[in-house]
Amino acid sequence: LEGLDGAGKTTQAELTVNQLEALGHSSCLYRYTSRNNPVGRLITRIYSANSKFGPKSLRESRYVQEALYAYSARLNFDRLNKQGKEVVIADRSMLTAFACHREKLPEWYISLVEPKIIPDAILYIDIDPTTGMKRVDERKRRWNDENLAFQQRLAEHYEQVMNGSKPQLLRKSKIVRINGNREIKEVNREIVAGILEIIS
């Protein structure tokens, strides 16, 4: 599941796993980024809003940021992979890296460091950046890039990827747009239906 900050990815991922399990499909949730490993906890310290941890050059380096997030994702997946589930639902994928760092990092670098977890399908939960930021403002934790200007650029980058500028690694991944401006249950019905169509 992909989308801007505040799109409801984590909520929808949890609901989707529960729905698929109830329908008899062995499923699990893969958190692409989380504080469940030492690298994830380091990311939290470095990139939380107003963080003063480490030198400024470390916090601003896109190369370092991408490498840390990719390493954390790999650690999370290695733990998950041992469970052998039929369906893996992720709240974010490597598409996040390509969209966030578009025009900042070369595609070859992202492809090199990202774990080679190629999604069969990417369901993009589409919301307006302003809506997303209103939802972010309700949270207790905030990240450096959670501001309206960055989210507007990120939305443009997602659009570019979905409209033909797909990274080579994701050339076989199906991308489906989901209208995220509806009730949570309505959005989830469409997500689950889309996944069932893919795995049937």
C-alpha cells in the first residue's frame, strides 16, 4: 500500500490483513519502516522533526537516508520471511524511495541498496496533500519531511511514476489507484477486492 503521509496506509494494511485472514488467506503485515529493529530506532532519532541528533550533514544526506531506510526494511523482511505466509501486505514499498528521492538520487543507487522485494501490485491510496497533512497534524510524532510543500512534490513524483516513468525494478508491478477520500471501510473493501483479484 502506497500513498502520501496521512493516506491511511498503516490503518488499511492492518484492516486488510485481518480481512484476508477471515477469508482464509494466510496473511501478514510487513512494515517497510518501523522501530522494530536498531536501524529503525536510529532512523527515528535522526529524522524526527526538530532532531539535533548527529551532524546536520548526516541528517540532510539523501544517500545516507536511503541506505538506512533500505537496511531497516531488509531487517524487517528477513524476520517476516520466515513465517511463510501466502500474502504479504506492506505499508509502503520501494516505490516510496523512488518517489521521495526522485531527481535527488540516481535510480541505480536506489535499486542497489533497496531490498529486492518486488511487489506483485502496488495499491496507491490517493488523497490530497492538504488532507494528508491535516491527518498528520493529529499525530504525536512528526518527521522532517512531513510538511505541505514536500508532500505536494511527493504527490507529483508519484504521478510521474504512475504515468509511465516507472523504475526498472517495478516494471512488472501492477499499480492500482484507490480513492482514499472515502470512509475507511469503503476504501478497505476496494483494497481487499483488488488483492483477491490478483491472488485468485
